[in-house]
Amino acid sequence: MIQNAENIKEKEHHHISSYKEHFSTLMALLLLTVITVAISVFGADLRTMSVFTALLIATVKVIVVSYYFMHLKYDKKIYTWLVMIVAILFISFAVLTIIEYLNR
Amino acid sequence: MPNSGHNRDAEASKLGMWLFLFTELLLFGGLFIVYMVYRTLNPESFLIASFELDVAMGTFNTIVLLVSSMTIAMSITAIQLGDAKKSIALLITTMALAMVFLVVKYFEWSAKIHHGLFPGHEVYQNLPPGESLFFFLYFFMTGLHALHIIIGGVIIAVVIYRTNKGLVNQDRFTLTENAGLYWHLVDLIWIYLFPLFYLIH
Amino acid sequence: MTSTALKLNYLQVKKGLFSWIFSVDHKRIGLLYLYSLLTFFVAGVTLGILMRLELLNPGKDLMEAKTYNQVFTMHGVIMIFLFIIPSIPAVFGNFFLPIMLGTDDVSFPRINLLSWWVYIIGAIMALSTLMFGDGPADTGWTFYAPYSVKTGTNVTMAVLAAFVLGFSSILTGLNFIVTIHRLRTPGMGFLKMPLFAWALYATSWIQLLATPVVGITLLMIVAERVFGVGLFDPAIGGDPILYQHLFWIYSHPAVYIMALPAFGIISEVLPTFSNRTIFGYKAIAFSSLAIAFVGYFVWGHHMFTAGMSGPARIIYSIMTFLVAIPTAIKVFNWVATLYKGSIDVQPPLLYSLGFIFQFMVGGLSGLVLGALATDIHLHDTYFVVGHFHYVMFGGTGFAFFGALHYWYPKIWGRMYNKLVANIAFFIFFIGFNLLYFPMMIAGLMGMPRRYYDYLPEFHLPNMISTFGSWVLAVGLLLMLGNLIAGFWRKREKIGRNPWGTGITLEWQTLSPPPITNFDRMPVLPKDGPYDYDHKPDIKE
């Protein structure tokens, strides 16, 4: 029963990311990766901060991947909102759980 | 009926895919919470255990996946521009990179199993508390991740097949986009797995 | 001239088993769910009756302790995973959401069918635990570590079944979210959607986001059992309480998966039988979202005596009190809707009134449990058992049966005997309260739960409760029998709006609906879905 008619609303202009944009995105990600490994291997003084630094840089990478590769920058805003809400939800689970452990 | 559930609706497919990705994020999220708790409870053990992992191999695999994210994103650009051939070539490249990742993983895992560091083996049984948790989480999480790479590979194969047949084309490329989204998710999970397991110090 | 005799309805188009179990029509899928669900419900009730027989007197009456543990585990697994969680969304959501939105199906009809098949596979897996090895799990439906890891009963299969059933729930939620976003009829913004749709929307987000967490947790139990690795074993640096955290991160929001759709039903039934608009539409709509949201952060209230740290317990207790507020808002608005309405006492209204009373009892007892000091005494007693049966059964269960009585004429184009339906309701209601209220008393007196034996001082409440279970069973049988007998009653012509005062879009189409839901484009009321001042003029 699947008809072949396109939904008329979706004939809107669809943004097409360029090859160049994708390549630049990769370069940024590789740079961030190098930084992460460098801090870990050479910056041993940052011991206590290292997990947060690592997660922070990883989060930046994730934002770059979502925003450019996954096209969130050019999609309807609702997708970005949903991703943020889900992220906050997960972080809340983690925070509530770890609060319980840290107070034992 | 203009708003029929039986019409092809690209936006609905995209939304559906994102919703599915949310479930995957929370699925892995549960494991990340376990990791977080147990690392908090056993910080020294986790550090010591992590020395068994090879940072070079982990970094290499990270780069492989990042490049594969680019190639699949480019394959979407290609099909949107009407270049099915290029799209397929980029998809094949993505699959090849995925296989490289899995091969490296295979070597990493077999090295550990060879050293008896697998649940059920003797060395593993005698590990200090906390260290066995590290390794169990390592195998469970990278294993689940590898399963998702295999699934992703199958999905990409389907896209290649359908693009080849012309069923995926410049006017209908939602499948490629959604495959891309799934693939980027696999990349995202690895972006967190890598520092948490390989770069603890 | 359109003759309705020329238009086949969805029941008549294509016949035979295969046309049903491979149907992608949301209405047929809803009924597939209904028939399977009711079957499992009857099995679950039977297990409940058996438990009550064992508890009639202290000491062994019918079964050994271990068997009793298996019975209450199976009872919980069936009732929660096979009945309540799918119930209203999978049956009435599937059947009516597209119609209420003015469209002809959900966004992904094939995924809809898949969700039913996955449900059936999960159900078979769960029931299979009866058939082999050491028998069904005896851990309680909560599968707590370390016992769930160590016991020889069929925990692995039970837990995998729950995983599969969770997948079905996720697919339903995903489908509904996309449907609500994409397929509302032109002119129906979010704030013109019926409240049942709002309820399903909030529920679907919980189904989507919470279920995966328990999914992975159950896989960890399987991993522990299969690989002998202690993930929750303190001897190797693990923590059994972590299992509880992960389990309840889903299972608390799960109770809102059960409650929110029921709230949605009440919000539909009350305007119809008060013949006036709902009081506080926006408050009810947004309170559904608020409950879904806050409900994610209260899970620790199931673990107050497990060994959590003090500050954490205080946080969970505060959050638990907060989540009660939006629910209270709904109750006030429902009562305000009835006030000065033109009340038509029909079976669906009776079930809704029963719901409001019973859900209040359950909800208020929940506050007693949410307060740390009182919970210490009441955790793991029969007070808890009473509490959750009042909200899940007296609440959602009654709403489910109310919905069944409400939409029966629309679904099948027939009507049941209303007098018998009302009598059945009263027997059901009285039986329900005789069964569960004594549990609150027994709990306050100190009777622990999940024990197959008890001290003589708890004998009286247990006897009353068991007697209540028989009255309830009679009421249930009468109710279900009456609904089934409706198929053999002399056929009266059921029009588009058999209750006369229905205003949401399903009351504009034929009873039963045509395969594409509408024979004419639905007309939206002017000022929102419950605009009784400007009822569209619907001709037969």
C-alpha cells in the first residue's frame, strides 16, 4: 500500500554539505584527537583533571560530528533541541547515580 | 488524504532514525554509567589494568573511524549531487575502513585472550578486584560496539546495493542519510570509549 | 449518495487469520494486541488467585515456598510486561491515535506490525520458562542481583524475554512520536490535539528513552550468569546496589508509561459524559510532559532501605513529592470538569470515577512511601503491594476497561448490555477494594511481602483479601463475559456518535470505521478538541 507520491511539503531546498566542508571537519577532529592523546601521554601532571579534560575534548569532538557530519547545523532546530534534551537526561542519570556513591 | 501514514515521508524517516539513535545512546549510556561508578570505586585498579591496552592501536582505530565518518558523509553529498558512482565508491571505502577497524580489534582481543585476560581464563580469575571489572567492561563495551559496526556494515551494503539499482538516487537518498546517521553514532560511541579505556593516565 | 453498505469497514475487508496477523492496518494491529493482552491478563489473574489461595491461611496451603516465589515472579512479569505496559498505548493508542489526529494510519505501519510480532516472541519466551529446567524465575519481577545471578531457575530466559518485550515497547513509542509530529490533520496544531494524544506523546518519550537502560542492565545479568563474571559482586569491586540503580532508572519511569495513558483515557471520557469541555486543557497537556520529565529523577525511592547514602535519599524523596504535583493538577481539573456538567452515567464513566477514587488512594499511599521516615517501616511490606495495585490495577486497569467500554461501539459497531456492565463494575469495584485495602492494613501492621507464610496476627486482613479476590474474579468474568456476549446480541444500528456527546474525531466516522478511517474529511471543532459550544454538525 506504499504509494510513490512524495509528500508535497518536502520539496523544499535541501542543504548539501560540500566535500570541502567534510574534509575540514575531519581535519578538526584529527587535531582534537592528537591533542587528547598528547595530553594523556605527555601531560601526566594533569592527573586529577585528566578524565575531565579527556571527556571535555571528546565532547567537543562529538559536537563537531553531530553538527557537521550529522547535519544538525543545517537541519530543523528541533533536532538539536532533542539531542540536547537526551544528553541532559543521560547526564542527569549519571550525576544522580554518582552523587549517591560519592556520599557513602 | 494529504497526511497519510502510507505516503513516503523523508522527514518522518529522518526523525524516526534520530529517535532510534537516542535509544542506542541510552543503551550504551547504561554501560558508561557502570564504567563511571566502578572507576570511581576502583581508581587504581582501572589505571593499572589500562596499561595492558595499546594506545597506538587505539589511536589508529580512532583515526580510522573518523575518516570513515567523513567518507560516508561525502557519500551523501555525492548522491545529493546525482553522482551515484562516487557515492558507491565512498560507501565501499567506508566499509573497507570498518573492516580495518575490526581487524585491529581482532588483534587487540586475541592478544588479551592469549594473555588469559578473558572471563573464564585463569589469569582473569586471579586479577585483583577492580581490574577484572575493567576488563569485563572493556570486552563488553568494545564487543557491543563492534557488533554495531558489523550491523552498520550490513546497512551500508544494503545502501550500496540499492544505489546500484537506482532505487537510491538524487531524488530519494533518505536511506543513505539514515545509514550515515547510524554510522556516525558508531563513531560517537568510540570517541568516548577511546579515552575512557586507553587514555586513563 | 454514499451507501455505507458499499463501503467495507476494516473488519470486513479481507478475512482469514493471515490477513490479520500480517496486517499493517493500525486498527487490526490494535485488536491483535487486545486479544493477546487479554489472554495474558487472564493468565496473570489466575496466578494472582493462586497466590491469594496460598495466603488464605498461615502455613502451607497449596504450594511450597519456592513455587510461591515462582508464582509471584511470573505474576509480576506477565502483568507488568505482557499486560500493563503495552495495554492502553498498544491497544487504544494504535486503534485511535491516527483517527483522533485525522489521518489514516501511523507513520510506520510495518514497524507497527513488527512491534506486535516482537511482543508475541517476547511473550512466548517468557512463558517458555515454565517448560524447562528448574522452572520459571523465582527472583521477583525485579531480578535483583546477587540472587538473580546465582539461582538455578530460568532467569536468563526470563530476562531475555523482558529485553525483547522492551524492544516492542520502544518501537511503539517511536512510531507514535513520529506520527504525532508528522500526521496531524491540517489545522490541528499541538494545542488542538486531544488529551489522549498528549498522553501518548509523553508516554512514548518515556518508552523510547528509559527502556534501553533496563535493556542493557538485563543483558548484564545474562553476562554474569553466562560468563560467571561478577559485575555486581562486591568481592571483585562491584556493587549490587548498582544493579538496582540501573533497573529502577527504567522501572520507575515505566510506571508513568502505565499511568499517563490512563490519565489520557480519563481526560477523554469525562468531557463526553459531562457534555462539556475539559477544565484546564493546557494544564492537563503540560502536566503530562511534566510527569514524564520529573519521573526520570525519582528512581531511588525504590531503594531507600538498600544502602544508599543519606544525601541521595533526601534528593529522591524531594523529587518524589514534586512529581505528585502535576498528577494532583489533573485530578483537580477532572473534578472541575464534572462540576456543573450534564452527567450521563454510563459504564465508561463509572470506570473513570472508580479510577479517580482508586488512583487517589494509591497516589496518597505513594506519598507515605515517598517520605523517608515512614518508608523505612513500610518498605517491602504489604503496604507497598497495596499501593502499587491501587495505582496500576485500580488506576490503569480500570482505565483500560473503561476505555474498552467507551470505544466498544466504535470498534465493533455493536453495543453490550449496559445494565450487566454496570452490575459487573460494582462487583469488580467492591472486590477490588476488598482485595487490596486490607493489604494496606497488613502492611502497616508489619506483614512483609513476597513471603508465602505469615504470622497469625495477619490472618484477618489476609482472609478478607482472599475473599475479595473471589469477588473481583466474579466481577471480571461478568464484565468480560458481557463484552463478549455483546457480539451475539441483537444487532442495533450503531451510528457515528453512539454516546451522543463524543466530540473528538473518532465520533465523526462510521462505527466500525472504514479501512482508511474516514469516509468524509473530518471537521475540526472551532476552538480546540473539546469545543462543546461549537459542535460540528455531523450527519449520519
